[in-house]
Amino acid sequence: MNTISKTYPVHGAGLGLRRAIAGPLADQPPTQVDFMEVAPENWIGVGGSWGRKFRAFTERYPFICHGLSLSIGSPAPLDEAFLYKLKRFLKEHHIRHYSEHLSYCSDEGHLYDLMPIPFTEEAVKYVAARIRRVQDILEQRIAMENISYYAAPGKEMEEIDFINAVLAEADCDLLLDVNNIYVNSVNHRYDAMAFLSKLPAERITYLHIAGHYNEAEDIIIDTHGADIIDPVWKMLDKTYELFGVIPTLLERDFNLPPVTELLAEVDTIHQYQQKWSLAHATRSRQV
């Protein structure tokens, strides 16, 4: 067990705010949702009725932003004009934390997918320098998310070593996506629990958990469009055992079910959190 005592930007269980469910969530604000997350690109500059609706949510719930377009591994220069817009947006809505994907999605135009950065020492230094620049502009630490990927072009080091090297070189935080570990462990045939145990607990700021699509027995597609399956719940359970209870967000982007079904999964997150809060408290008293 590698539990640590730290302050997180939010607490409990969260839900990604999507426009398709904004109405029901506004009509009956769920009490089991402790925080919400949005992609800032979808809300920067939005006014009118949607702007007012968004403001109502940010005044009711703590918020985190999870970006889509930073493209931290791109060969193209950072979009610093966007970063200054983002900085204003984060302050305007009192956003608690900002995270992005450890990937790239553009090069003189958007690719509309998250592409894997080559696992090389050269890429570590390049990406880390760009992360440090982002942190300097935003004047805050950011978290990078471990992504799902389906090929590893130019690979010279293992995924876990690449992630840890980037985090250390950039001195940034980690958004740990539990489902992505499971997906990659099947697609690239590695031990998910061993991978999990090698992550730096002190850098984890919050977790993502989501569903996926089984293309075949040995190929899983990360879709955020299905219910969470038992092996992924077990990964979350193991994460809490190793690192303590970490704020956890339910991601659902497609095939959105009724809000009651989403909230049932949020309730399940709470159940695992309560289980391990009690277990770690009991262990602490016994030491």
C-alpha cells in the first residue's frame, strides 16, 4: 500500500457535464455529484442562454477542466493565444484544476483524434518543456492524462517509463484514467496491476473511469460510450487500495443513458470510496 496524505483540488465522485444532460441535471441537481468536469473548448466564449446555464452550474458545483486541443506532443508551436483565453476562463469560473491528454491532436490543423507520442527520451524532453511553458502561462500546475493508444510508433521505452519520465521532467501532475490502463493492458498485453503500482501516487490529482467497446477478444476501443465493466471497477478498487481514496470522475460522452443510470454509476464510485475510506482509517488506527 502506497497511500499518501495530500490535498486534492476536489473530493468525492464527479460527473462530466454534457449539454445533452444539462437540462435534467439543472432541473434536479444531484446531491451525489461532488464536482463536475467540462472541456473548456466547448464553453470558452459561450454566451446567451447556454452561458447563463453554465454559470449556474459553476456556481453550484466545484469544476475541473479537461482539455481537448492543447496537443502537447505536436510538432507545431503551442497555441499560446488559446492558453491566455483558457487562463481567463479558468479564473472567471473559479475552476479548481486543469488537465490535458499526454498526446497530440494537431499539426497545422486538427487531426480529430488523440495520437500517441513516441515513447522516446527525446520526446520526454520536448513534451516536458512544453508542459512547463503551459504551467508558466497559466501560473498553475496542470495534470496530464495517460491515454489509450493502439500503436506505439518509434517506441524506445515502455509506456510506464515514458509517463513517469514526463511527469518528473515537467514537474506536473497526473490525471489517472483507470479505464485506459485496462484498455492498454489488453491491447498491448501487459499486467495492468503491475503498471498501476509503478505510478507516482504523489502526483495523482484525480481519476477518470469510463466504459469502452470490445472490438475483439484482444482489441478494446476506448469510447466513453458504455457502462463500466467489472474488471475496470476492480481496477478502481485496486487504485484506492494502493493510493487511498482519490477524487474520481465518471466519463460518458456517447450513447448517453438516462441521468438516473449515470447517477447509479456515480453511486457505485461512492461505495468503493466509502469502503476504502473505512479500511484505510482502520489501518491507521492499528498502526
